Amino acid sequence: MHFNANKGDRVCAASMITEENFMGRGRHVHARQGDLGVVQKVDGEWLTVTWVLTGTTYDSHISDLQASQAN
């Protein structure tokens, strides 16, 4: 389900958010399902999100995210 997101909105990971070959060290987990993140930038269906638990910022497709109940 798609939703509207703006800079500063809180979102949750709908599934695990990972990055392959993170700094040459294989797969890096940015967020696990249900983790909270804050939207930094919106570019169409791609959102740049900073994840609270890991402190990393990563671009995610809106289909991998859901609106946070904390908004």
C-alpha cells in the first residue's frame, strides 16, 4: 500500500532494508521490519531515510516502507 511521505515524516520498514556490498564487506542491514526511520528527502517513489537504530541513511523504495503510527 502506497502512502504520501514528506521530509521529516516518520516511517517504518515494511521488510528488512539491506545494502549489498556495503563498503566492500557484503550485506549491511540498515533496518529490520518495524524499525523507525525519518524521511530526509523524497524523490518520486524513492525516499532517503535515516534509520534510528542503526544511524545510517539509505535510499528506499516507498513499497519497502509504511507510515509510522508515531506520525
